[in-house]
Amino acid sequence: MKISKTELPEVLLLEPKIWRDDRGAFLELWKQPVYAELSITQGFVQDNLSHSVRGTLRGLHFQEPTPQGKLVQVLTGSVFDVVVDVRRGSPRFGRWAGVELDGERAQQLWIPPGFAHGFYVTSEHASFLYKCTALYTPAHERSLRWNDPALAIRWPIVSGVTPLVSPKDAAAPTLAASEILPRYEG
């Protein structure tokens, strides 16, 4: 497995080995000892799968006070995936990292607890898998505005195109207006 750090050092881009032949391909999506070597030792308790059409923008989401770590991966299609450090007191508070993920390369992104996450679908359709370290708790769900000017995320949205955003995400607060954020533990 190839491991790359992003602009946020705790957020890792993982590229599993893929065995390909005339029949297709095989890869391991999760093998506990391999991820333990990367200090990804939290137990996963919930898997989620979303299917989205081109132009869909989901996020930026996080949970507090029950934060979730997420191991995310595109199964089919492609997305521009974004992670924002929302931990108060972090030296990288408010900084973001963006990576392109696609089903052909099968990369995974490790997002530790304390980071907001979102993605924009760049293919006709995309299937997106999330492995989460904490259960989804609706009362603890938080969102940030995807187009917060202070974050200045460079989404790959074509000029003149309006992304498909849920009403909840469209009404999300900016980072500066967010009252409930995780704390940086150092």
C-alpha cells in the first residue's frame, strides 16, 4: 500500500495494491493489521454508502461531541474529496485538503475525528463508501457551509454551474459562526 500525507498531516491518502488480470481486479478494502501499522486503531462500527449524480456536493459534515473518524473510498465514479480541520486550538484550524478519489484507482482517505468532510461528484454517477469509528448520532451532526469564503475551498465546479446541495447543507453556518467544534488534543 502506498501512503501519502495531505496538506493536513493527520489526513492520509492510501492507495491499496490492486491485482488485475483478464478477469478484472482484486484488492483488500480493510485489513486490521495493515491499518494498525498506520496508527488507525479505532474500531469501525458503521459503514455507509451513498450514490450521487454528477454535480452533487455533500458536506461539509462532522459530529461533535461524538466525533467520527472516517475511512472513505469511491467504489464507482470519481469525486473531489475535501477535509477541513475544525479542531479549536489546532495549528491548522480552518485549513483544508482536497484530493481526487476514483473507483478505478481505489484510493482511500483516512479522516481522523475532529475534521469536517465533504465531496463533489465529478463523474456521471459515484458510489461512495464510509467506514465510521462512531455511530451516526443525529443530535450531534454538524455542518459547515461548503462555500464559506474564509475557507476558500477550490471546488472543481465549472463556472455557471450550481452544485446540487441539500437544503440542510445550503443553510449550514460558516466556520466562524459555528458554536460547537471539537478541541485540539495536541
